[in-house]
Amino acid sequence: MVAFRVSINGKPYHGDFRLVPVGQNVFDVVNDVDLESYLKGVVSKELYPYWHEEAYKAQAIVARTYALY
């Protein structure tokens, strides 16, 4: 296995990557990350920084439920 870092337009991506064939010579790139890392990245981007802490907690529950579904 070869380890490497991936960044696109200066934004780093973490986790494991896999190529999923979707056609002849065509692949989707899937970024597999653990759930808690996903939540840290997504929840902070979906809410305004001045919103109440309880809104962040609720959003984490919704995002976790969506990801697991």
C-alpha cells in the first residue's frame, strides 16, 4: 500500500481513497473517512460560527443519522 496526501485547490483531504468503476475507463473517486472525522468537517461548514452550541449538537445528530442511513 502506498500512502500519499491529497489536496485539491489547496484543500487537504484525509482518509482512504478508492476508485470505483462506473463505466469503461471511467471511475468515481470515493474518499472513505471515519464518521467522527466526517462530522468534524461537515458540521462546522454547515452552521454559522455565532449560532448556539445546541444547534451544533442537533446538526451533529442529523449528520450522523444521515451518514449511517
